[in-house]
Amino acid sequence: MRFRPEMPDSRVARGALIVAGWTLVTLVQSLQGYLAAAWQGHDQDWWPTFFYVGAIYSIWALMTWPIVAATCAIERRVAHWWARLAACLALWPVVAAAHVGLFGLIYWPIYRSETVATRWQMADLMFVRNFDTNTMLYLALAGITIAWLRWPRKAAAPAAEAEVDALVIRNRGAIRRIPFAAIDWIGAAGDYAEVHGDGGVFLIEEPLASLARRLPAQSFARIHRGALIRIDRVREVEPIGRGDAHVRLVTGEELRLSRRFRDNLAALIAPAQPAE
């Protein structure tokens, strides 16, 4: 199981962290521009520069959490690395359009001029002027998010005895013990797995195939490449042809049984034997 540093749980704390980060970026870039102008012998007022740069990065502050959430969803839901890469690249035009659109919508009354008479003209100008910077910022933000998700940290492994009758997982920085008897089914979520049971849905940082090896075979069965179930939660198995079937759980949820894993539920779907 991999561990990573945790983001603050409080929305206020997360928002403060985002604002502080982009404020620092604003200060650094404003200072860089100010010093570069002074080196070239040009006078440049500090506060107009600072507020303009701050206006640009205030839009990034608004978009940070949606970008982080989208990147996390891609990492957790998309199985193949090349598909994750394609999804992240496809997200970039959306981010670029959102940045220039929001800047034009919010700051056009402040920064409009004779040459920038409409919000569309401002958005077009901002896209051209900031294309390279915005591209690097997006790639950096997505890269930091992915590194945060995948950053391995050493931690004491749960004792083997702890998993005799329960699954031990790490959820939002806390070690959680889920009794096997409380689990209904477990689904794949990219490189992760989602445990569905009495206590809700919990994300575990372990692939489904690896997780399946930690569960007692007499109680759990793999029914699909993306799902395994607790056998005593099965209410009905309905064949749908070609060896596949629908598996209905006592909770009312319906999952797909692939013919590849049909033998795992052979005892439940075997035809009844005539009485002698």
C-alpha cells in the first residue's frame, strides 16, 4: 500500500493554502518583472504590475481545485497510462478557455481600453500573451497532483493478524478496519479499488487484483475483471447468454458476471439435481 502526504480536510484550510500559494507566485513574478524592467533602464510602477499579475493568478486560484479534482479523477478512474496522459492533455484546452473566459468576464471593466473594447478581444489577447505561461502552469499543477497521489511514503504495514477477519485500509490519512462481514462488493477504480459495504464506499490505494489475494477465497469471489463480491451477499444469479450473467446482491445492486469468472460462482449457478 502506498502512502502520501495529506491535503487539509477543511475546505477553508484548502482554500487558504491555494490562495497563499498563488499569492507567492504573484509576488515572485511581479518582482521578476520589476527587476527586469529596472535592469533595462525602464521605470515600472510596482503596484499596477502587482495587481495585474495578481488578477491573472486569481483566476488560477479559482481553477486550482477543479483542476486537481479532475486530475485525481483521471488518475483513479482511468486504467491505462496512455489513456490517462491523453485525458490530461485533452483537459488543457478546457483549462485555457476557462482561464481567458473568466479573466475577460471578471476584469474587462478594469483593464479595457481603446484597443480592447470587448470581453472577447480581452480573452483573445490574454490567450496569446499567456499561452506559454499557462501551458507550463497547467502541466506543473497536473504534475504536482499526480506526484502527490503517487508519492510513496514508508509506514508500518498492518499486522497479518489484523486481517484475519477484517480488511485494513488507509482512508484520508486514517487507518480503517473494515470487517469482512461488512463488505458487500469491491470494484476496480483504475489503480485503486472501492470497497462497498455497510459503512459506505471507501477508496483503497491498491489494485483489485492485488486486493483479491488478501481476501479469504471461501468468502469472496471475483466475478468480473472490475468487481469481486462477498458470496453470501448474492441474492440471485440470472444468466443472460454466452456464459455471462447478472448477479443481484441482497442490497439490490446488480453486477455483471463474466464467463471468464463463471467457475467462481459455480456452486450458485449449477443446475439443480433431480431427487432420487
